[in-house]
Amino acid sequence: MTEPVRSDATCARANGVDLGIESFGREDDPLVLLVGGTTMLSWPDALCERLAAGGRRVVRYDLRDCGASTTVDPENPAYDLRDLVTDAAALVEALGAGSAQLGGVGVGGMVAQVAALDHPDVFSALTLVGTRPVAPGPVDEDLPDHDFAVMDALFSHPMPEWTDREAVAAFAAAGAEPMGNDPEQARATAARIWDRTLSSAPAAHQANQLGMVFSRIDCAPRWRERLGELDLPTLVVHGRADPFFPVGNGEVLATEISRARLLVLDDMGTALRPAAADRVAAAMLAL
């Protein structure tokens, strides 16, 4: 048996666009497809490596207008949530796999929910991290909304010069603690995202760092009412310290998806921490 391998980042053509991907593991192992939220770096290297060591072929990818994926106009995206869903299903085919376990973080978790609903023959298991069952915008009355005191404090700080790598990394580090995240991890990740942003335009850097594209796309129709249709093993991972999508959102997902298990990480905010890689990987491998 050969050892799991990690490939260099590259692109795959799916649904008419180029999607930035990075692979871990052996090509003949079962596929785990990880939707970026919005870039692939939402999934820590350590977690991808643990999954590959557990006998999975792991492919993480960037959404459109992010990372190494096709970037046209992040301020005026000409696609909607269903296009992103079709990207995910088409990417499984482009990778030569008949089916895949699917994971999504944050807004990528919204893509993953709808992809599992619309393509039940493609996706065999589901992992949802730090996400919620409704689109950006007003939430249902039974769902906890953003902690607006935290949001106001964060966005009262002046935005950085988005073409200045060090300023962007410092901005991410300064905002990490209120989001329940590690400042040094946030600084390092922001620098890596900046380095992977293909365009030099400030709007592209801002979209990559803050996920601004997703707030501008059409996410209709609602999908929460369909969650009961899901009949696949599902892991819901949520940080107890998440002020953006508070933990009640994960609790609702775990309740409304019949075969879901909830894993709450007490020291996690919005970002998966490398220190949790073993625990999260073990839960994903058990699906």
C-alpha cells in the first residue's frame, strides 16, 4: 500500500468554469469533496491530511470568484446558489468519481446542503461546519442571528488596503478573537489567501478574505423545509464560541436532518482549528 500523497494545487474544469482544487491521498480511495467557504483554506491542512491517512481521497476547492477558481467580477457575480451547487456535482464527475462524501464550511455549508438535496445520487454523506439552514439575510424566528455587538465592533474598524498583504493579515488577526478564532492562525490563513488571489484588484482580495461574493448572489428558493428529505449520514460540527452563526443553528440542522449527529467544539468560533483535526476527522471517517 502506498502512502497518502498531497498534490500541488491545480484547477479542474466543471460546469463550464475552472475550479481551484488541491488533493490529498490516493486517487483510488473514496472521494471526500470539501467546499470552500469561500476559499479551500477554510479546511485546515491537518484535517485534510488526517482524512487522507484514514483512506480517503480528499479534494478541497475554491468557490467561483475566489482563490484559484474562475474570477470575473466579484462585485457583480453573474451566477446563483444553484450554479454553485451544480459546480459541486459536476466536480465529482470531473474527478472521475461516481459519488463522494461532501463537506461545507460556513457559506460553503449552504452549498453542501442544497447539493445533497438536489443530487442525492452523487453525495453519500454530509459534513456541515459552522453553517445554518437559511441563506444570508434575515433569519427565521427560531434561529439565532449574528451577535450584532460583535459584528458592530468588528466592522467599526477601518478596512485595510486590500492590496497590502501585511495590512490584510494584520486586519484578520485583529478580528480573530471576537470571532472565537486564534489570531495567529487567522493571520497565517489570511496571508495564504492573499497569496492565492489571482487578481490584483482590491475587490478580488476583499471577496477572498470576507466572502463578499456570497452575500451578493441569489440564494432562492429556500431549502430549510426540504431538510427532512435528506437520508444520508450527516455530521454537524459547530463552535460553541461562534458569534457569526451561533451554535443554535447547528443544533437546528442536527434536529431537522434525520440521520445527523452534532459535534460541538467548545473552543471553536467560526474557524476550524488544526488542533481539532483528529477529532473532526475521526467523526467524518465514521460516517
